[in-house]
Amino acid sequence: MIQGTTSDAGKSLLVTALCRWAKRRGVAVAPFKPQNMALNSAVTADGGEIGRAQAVQAQACGLAPHTDMNPILLKPNSDTGAQVIVHGRAIDNMEARRYHDYKAVAREAVLESHRRLAARYALILVEGAGSPAEINLREGDIANMGFAEAVDCPVILVADIDRGGVFAHLVGTLALLSDSERARIAGFVINRFRGDIGLLQAGLDWLEQRTGKPVLGVLPYLRGLHLEAEDAIQTAQTHTTDDALRVIVPVTPRISNHTDLDPLRLHPRVDLQFVAPDQAPPAADLIVLAGSKNVRADLDWLRQRGWDEAIHRHLRYGGRLIGICGGFQMLGRRIADPLGIEGAPGASAGLGLLDLETELTDRKQLRNRVGRLTLDDAPLHGYEIHAGDSQGAALARPAIRFDDGGGDGAISRDGHILGSYLHGLFESRAACDTLLAWAGLREPDTPDYMALRETAIDRLADAIDAHLDTGALERLIHSNSPDQAG
């Protein structure tokens, strides 16, 4: 199991790297995250929903994503509550205190999924959540040491040196663990180091002497590495060429599946900017409204900051607008949530840019889809994750035709606005070329996003070979019996 001293210490990265490293050695390996809190998710082969990071880790293993790889997914829809997803299916919205009481049930779901994976794979690489030293969350823990103790697996503790204070993070975390938990730590990995490793050696020697735990390696800061984020929005890659297409995305409080924008962020001729809450909307060729876990609240947030006026002004000057999933719902005349699926029951006026209305229901759509853009018949693939049912005249001009029948989304009469429920809209090269050309970019020549992702995963596995004690890793793997692989 990989645990971290902090959030974003490198747990997802290290698990992904180890998944590909083990696969290269012919090990039957699968990823596992007992409990994940993230708004970036993916649809699995068995028709459920898991964290996006676990879908990438499955790819590193050469596997199709499965709900057992992330049995508990929490999708926050307020500061104190979240939608609870168990074995890929949303069961309820819970406030934090109520979920704390639910953990005993969640624990059984976690152990059930782990047993199924352990029966099929020789090695399970487990990712923790946050930090095991979060004292207020220790009771009934199923995400870190509570899980490791339950299945008796060794733990590697990773810390991010780029944040500063790496030795305090590691020693302090160890100090806050129980004796049995401390004994379970098999070693440390330090992540994102840049500079002369010789200058770090004295600190590594001190750490090993102080804790009695080995440093299994120091991973370098891998410049230009792209790995889909669990939640954190990565800094946009800015391109300053004269012909770069300017794309802006407002960062709403409950933005979800913003990984949809990664192919644009990595495009050499797209200048993508995630616009922070305190920023005024800058001039752009294309505005993208991303998904949202609380569409009505995020729409109110946009209005309070003048985004509705900015969008109308953008369209008057000939700009293009895309809404994806929750962003698509915002483009309509009305959004109703009579059951309180995402927040307080009620209804809100949409932006009124497309003739459609949306009602949120308790029937969540979870589907992988293949189809073609209606703009020029470009093929694409993606997935749907939404609770909304949209109806209206705008749907007579769909943005996508699916191969198995039916359409999705809408294109405005003037051709300047496009909305769709499909996540992954830009991942297919032909479809991304079409959408960027529609937005004003000549000869887009979109890079192969799937190839870029594979290259990044292989680069991570190469870093394991180059910078970690692979002999110690092999011994850890083989020290566990198959029914206790961790």
C-alpha cells in the first residue's frame, strides 16, 4: 500500500508507476483505492463509476477499469456533504457526520472488493487517501492504516520534497502512528526532487538512522509529465504563438471532470487558461463550461461574478461556447432539482442560450459511448456520468450521433454554441481537430492524447527502475502470500 504524508504527495503517481513497472515484469497486478474523494471520475467496463486516477492505473496494468478498483467514491457537492458511491452506484447524499456513522458498512464493501481482486491478481497495489496521520479521521478508518491493518499489507510512505519540510512530514507522520502501524511502514519514497542528489544524502542518512526505516528511493521532478489529476487543477500549459487558440474555463466551486480539458491543455497550438475565482474573464476564442457536481450552485456562482454577461458579450463578438455535462445543462432555459439530488430542492433559470430544460432525477446515467460529431462526421468516444434528463427543441440539432442509435447534446441555430453530455469530447484526434477548427484554429493537427498518456505512464515506470531500490520492491512483493498481496 502507498500512503502519503499529505494530499498530493505523489500516491497516485507512485501507484501508477508501480502498476506499469510490475506489469512489465509479468506480474498479474491490479490497482485499488478503498475510499476516494474526487470529482474526476470514469465509467467502468461493468457500468459503474470510479475515481479517474484508478482508471489511469488500470490502464497502466493493461486492464479495463472495474468498480472493485475503487469501491467507495465520495463526490463532494457542498463543503460538508458528498454523494456516496458504493461499488460504482450512487446510494445517497450524506453529510460528513452521517458518513462517519456509515463507515462500518463501507468497510465491508471495501473488503469485499479487495477479496475479489485478490482472488484474481497476484499483486494488489493500494493507494491511500490524504494522510494516515489525520487524527480526527482515525476512528473507523478504511482509507489508510485501518485498511492496511485489516488486510495485513506493508506500507510505503511517500512525501513531496517540492513542498518543503519533507523530513518533518515523514518523521511527524511516523510519530502519530500506533506501534503496529509504525511497524507496518516498509520504507520511504521521496518525490519531486530537483537538484544535486548528493546534497540530499546527509538528510537521507539522518532519516534512516532516526526512524530505522530505509529510504527506498528519491524520484526526480519529471518536467512536462502529464498524469490525469484526481481533483487538483494542474497549471495550464500556455502557448504564446500568434496563432494559438485562446480557450478559457471558469473554475467553479464544484467543477468536475475537468480532465476533459487535458487534451487542450497539452495541445501545442492551444492557449488554455483555467480562470480562478478572483480573475475577470479574459478575451478568448472559445469558452468551455465544464462539468459540475452542483450545477445550480455553480451557475449562481458564475452569475455572481459576471460570467453570464461575459458569455453573452463573447458570443456577440463571434466567440464560440461549449458546455459539457453540467456545463451543457447551464446553457438551457431551466434546471430543476425537485428531489434535491445535488443540493436543496428547487429550480433555477439557466443561461437561456439553448431551447431546453433539465430535470435532475435519481436515475444516474453511466455509459461508455461511441459515435460521431454531427459537425463533419468525425468519430469519437467518451462516457456519460449525469443525473439530468434534458428535453427541448434544441435537441433536434444534436451535437453527436451515437453508433448504437440516438443523439446527444445540441448545436445552436447560429452554430456558435455546442453542448454535450459526453465526457472525453476532446480525446479523439479527429473530433478534437473538428472542434478546434470550428472554434477558429486552422489546421489543428491534434496530438494523439492516448499515446501521450501511455508515454507518461512508461516514463513513470522508467523512473522506478532508475531511482528506486527495485530489489527491495521485489522482496516486498514476494513477502506476501497471494491472499495478502498488498
